[in-house]
Amino acid sequence: MKFMLRPVLLAVTAAILASGVQAADSDSWSFLPAAERPDPGIPNFTGKWAMATPIRALKTTDGQEPPLLPAAKAKYAANQAALKKNPKSDPNANCWIQGVPRIIYAPYPMLIAQDKERVNLVYETNHTFRIVSLRHALPKWDDDLDPHWLGYSAGHWDGKTLVVDTIGQNDKTWLDYSGLPHSEKLRVQERYTLDGPDKINGELTITDPETFSHAWSTRFTLVRQPGYDLKESVCVRDHKM
């Protein structure tokens, strides 16, 4: 474990030190040792980012409601009714880790620390982090896969777009702040594309055959937060995340 975490910690530390000067040069990797620098032409997402516009309820790319199956639609309605009656019905009130994609929409900044073999996503909310391998494939998706709060993620490059696939999440979280449910069959694909030095265009594709009638997509935008330092943010039961 010590040897696996060492390059991650080095990448995160380097990203923190470099994030204040990376905005103007998306291809500069001078803050990393030569052996850990991505291949020429790979975009540099290193830095601190936050949602451009808060998103409470996910909609499809054309502004429609997600294509919920009848049972899931009833569960969504029940979640919304419970949330209206008592905000603490939100699983987030239990201080559980927010799953993917909800953690992306948390109203706190995040740090992206990138190197040749991984992209590390460090979220201010509740000191949460994800290590996305660019070298290892996802595990086999079957009934023997042990579900986790953040599941299993693997990334690859599609041209200049970072693609992250996640499977194997438990069903204890919501997909958004409005109560949108999911099952353990959930698969999320995140696509991150730089749009200039200070903006990321993001797209999600959500597939869950037990919750939705078909796969669907939604979009989001992240903006760079120059000069911002991630703060300690620890959830306790009387603290609203």
C-alpha cells in the first residue's frame, strides 16, 4: 500500500504546488518528474475546479426527465416526498460518501492531480478522493463484484477527451440532490474536455437497466479556481453537506 500511494501523493503534492501557475499552459508538465509526465499532446487538467452552475436535479441533454422505469419512478417520487417532509431523509445526512456522479455536483471545489498513469480527483467535500487508473481496466462486471461507495473507476483518452468509466457502486446513494435513485447495476461514463485554459466541458452517460429504460446523457461545466486552497470539510450528522 505504501508503494502504491507514494506516486499518488507525489502527484497531488505537485498539483497543489503547480495549480496556481498551470492555467495559462495546458501542455506544461514541468512540475512532474520526466518519467511521470503524460505523452506529448495530452491535455493537462491539473488544478482546482468547481461547478460553474449548481445542479440539483439531473436532466437529459435535451432538458427532459431521466427515462425512469415505473418502479424507479415511484421510488423517485417517494424520495422527493420524503425529502420535502424531512431534509434528513437524504442519504447525505448520514455522512455517507456521495457516489458518482453526485459528488461532482457537490457545492465544493475539487483538485485534479494528473500524471502519466492516473488521474487523482480530490474533493473538498468530506475529504473524499478517487484514484482513476489510466493503465488498468475495469474489473469484470458480474454478481461477484463487491460494490463500493465510489465503485471501481478506470480511465482512458479519446483524443483530447478524458473518459472515466465507473461500475460497482452500492445502491445507498442518490444520483443527485433531488432523490434520483439507482441500482447496483449503475454504470457511469464521465467525459472531460478542456475548453480553453479555465473551463472543462463535462458529459455524463448513465446506464442502469434496473432503473432506466435506456442509457441517457447529461452535461456540466467546471471552471478553474485560481488561488483557491481546498479546506477541511468533514461531515457530522448536524452539518449539512
